Amino acid sequence: MVIKVATLQPIEKRGEKMGSKIKPWNWSEFGVSNIDKTQLTSYYYKMLLNRVINMFTWDNLPDTIDEQVMNFWLFVAGRVVFTEFNGKLYALNGNYGGYPNEYYLPTEFVIANPILGSKIVKLDVDGVAMFNSDTDKYPTQTMTGGLYPILTLTANMLADCVVTISSALKNGRVQTAFLCKDDTVRIAGEKVLKQLYNGNPAVMIDDTILNCITPIKMADNTSVATILQQTVETYQFWLANFYNSIGVNANFNMKRERLNTAEVNINDSALFVNVINMLNNRQQAVDKINKMFGTNITVEISEEWKDLTETEEPPTEEEGKDNAEDNNAE
């Protein structure tokens, strides 16, 4: 009796038998690559979006509404429309349609969903539009809105900063270049440098070769350090600017001095207004949705974001004196 044992053939041979070439798994695709501005911008865009996507907490959403997808469209497109398909409530993105009202605001919303189908939603009749902020209520020529402009701007600026830092570090490594008369001198000079890099305490050099080599200073440590410092400050500024724009207290002091309490409190008040604006737009839409569809949806600022957006306590008597002294010193 002969027993045949099945053996697993290599991927290439199995592919040939099935009439197609199967690409073998290549781990090098997941390796470290050189810094690329486009990849960096994409990375920062996703990173910043991930940090804001859960700014608000929702309760009692129907199972047919994906909270993460809804948050994504609110932050990136600036709007979603709540309407029913086959008796079930959905929060979907689409585009404006129909004639505007007397204030040039849209009255209809066109949805074309490959699964649910197409529908022209009459706003406040058979659907409710929810906006990220007040300015998102006004139609634009693009599908983007919400935080998309500040997300893309910040991602681009942060990527530029990282590329600049990388270039400065690379240029700072090249302290000196050598001008050689010919290849013979170059080879001899490279041997000398290699011996020094390998730790030899002293190297003997022929004076003929030495006279044929001219050192050229390439990098100024002071200028490289200045570029790095300025770029790091610029990076911190744009990151703080992004957080301030969405309502997070992330102070960046351009004066390179400590901020007094009055300056911090002014900043806090401005930040809180932004968060309240986004929350109000969501709550106003939720009130309409609950009334129209008989739901009990609620939305609040998430606990994590409450801590980040809390304002400072009013200054004490002692702090008030310190602030007055600071202002007089300035």
C-alpha cells in the first residue's frame, strides 16, 4: 500500500498552477523609508483627526448610526443629514440641492448611497441637517468643511518643520569638505580620515599630499543650532495654534517669558467659545431630530475634553499683585 503525502509547494509554483502569479509576502514594504513630505502630511492629518474625532459623547444613538463615521463627516465635511430609509434612521453625507431660502441657506439635501439608494431630503421636513459650526451652514463649492481647512494647514506646516529639521541635521553633519588636486590625493586623504574615525590617535601624512588638500568649511554650528531652535519653535506654534483653534488650552508664548494670569484667562475665554459653538450646533440639531423622529439622542463634550477645555480660576489677590508687577516690568 502506497500512502501519498501532500506537501505544501512554494507560493510561486502554486501561482503557476492556478494560472496566476501570486506575489510573495515582502516584509521590506513595512520597513523604514526616507522622510517624504507627502507621507508626513498624510501622517499628521490622520494624527490630528484622531485626536479630535472623539471630542463629543453621544448617547441613545440608533444602531443604524455609526458614531465614528458620523463624527468623521462632521469634522471633515462640516455636516451630516439625519433621515430615514425604510423606517430606519441614518446619519449620512451628501450635497446641497434645490433652491435656497431667503437667507441663501439650502432647503434640500441630495443623498446618493450605493446601499440605501438615492433620496432628496427636504430639510426640516423629512430630515435634519447637523453642522459642525455656524460657518458650515453656508454652502461652499467643495465637499470639505468642518475642521478640514485647519487640519490640512497644520498637517502641511508640521510636515514642513520636520523636513527642515531633517535637512538641518544632515547639513550639520558635514562640518568640512576637502578640495583635492586629483584622485591619488583624494584616496590618500580618505585613508587618513578613515584611520582617524577608527580611533587612531595620530596619523602620519606626507607634506606633498597635505599641500594638495584644501579644507572648506561647510557648516556653521551656530547657524545650524539657530535653524533647529527656530524650527522647533515654529513646530510648537503650529501645534498649539491647531489646539487653540479647536478649543484646547495649549499656550505658546512667543515672548519667551512666562504668561501672567490675565493673559492666560483671556486665552481660555476665547477657547471656550469655540467648543461651545460646536456643541450648540450639535444640540440644536439633536433637539430637531428627537422631535421629528421620536428619538432620545443626547450629546455632550467628552470627559477628556472637558478637562482640556476648562478655564482657569479667577486670579487671587496675590496673583493680581504679581501680574501688576509683571506688567510694570514689561
